[in-house]
Amino acid sequence: MASSKRIGKELADLTKEPISGITVEPKEDNIYKWVAKLQGPAKSPYAGGTFLVDMDFPIEYPFKSPKVKFNTRIYHPNIDESGSESQCHNVVRGKVGSALTDFLEFDAGYDADLCVGILKSEAWKPSTKAVTILLSILQLLEEPNPDDALVASIAELYNTDKAKFDKTAQEYTKKMKACNGIDFFVPDLDLAHSFEEDA
């Protein structure tokens, strides 16, 4: 099948010539499903974070774009915050204020859409490669696009109080390394109070 050959070649190229900040591997040995690990860009509030991204390639690839979703919670105007109830949420429930328990609601089951221009149907080109998509996501982490936001409230904060946006995104990145095998974190009650005061 032509699509599997194209996807296999792209995966092989990424394995032979790795791109800084990006690692990929097939999900459950399925060439059509990738898991990518993106390292937060150094010149961004996401520095130090590792973000899991699912890529689901259709049979029609490259004539149809892959579906790309964040599998790690992130505070970003172009990545929505919808997600399933999480184990980490249950661990901290009742120990801290509701503002922080909402803040902690994420795990490997978290499933968030993102808005990347080249993935839009009107912009997609068969010549676009998966690595280009992943590089575009890294660029989006470094330079959010509040004019094409999925989360209006975060975009508003980005436009009106960049310092507060950066601080909040940094806290997400610093503290939200749980449940994806990277780290585990016991909630800080002072941080819980600070988020309740800001709410």
C-alpha cells in the first residue's frame, strides 16, 4: 500500500536523522499510529517539558492529513483543554482546593485538539511530511497564535498580560510532569491557594 511505504520511509528518515527536540515511534507497532515526544523549546515557557503527541495517519495519506492530538496537558491558546477524567485528578481530589484539582486534571488519556495551519484541509499539501507538522507544533509552542485560538480565555491572557501567561504556562510545564512516566508530583498547597486567589 502506497501510504504505508510513504509513512515507513518518513519514520525511517526520522530514525536515521533525528531532529532536535523530536522523537517518534509507532504505537503498538502500527505504522499508521505514531507517538511523538516533543521537548519544549528553550525560548518558551514550555522549556523543560516533554509533551506526548499522537499522530493518526489515514489510509489516504499523504493526500489527506493525519489527525494530531496532544496527549499531555498544556496551557496554550491553540491547544484545547478538553480531556477525560484522570487518575491524577482522583489522587489529589479532596487534598487541595478545586482550582488546583481542575488544574491537575490530565494523564495519558488526555486528548486535546490543536490548531496548526498546515493541517487545515484548505492548506494541506501531499508534499507535507510528518516532520514538518511536528516542527510546526514546536514553532507554535515558541510562538503561539492568539488570533487563531481554540481557547479564547488563554488567548486573551496572552494578549493582555503576557507575563502572567508565561508564568501560568511555566507552572503547567514544571508541575504537570505526572502520569506520563516522566515524573510524579505531590501538590503544593501554596500553589493551590495562589490559583484560587487568581481565579
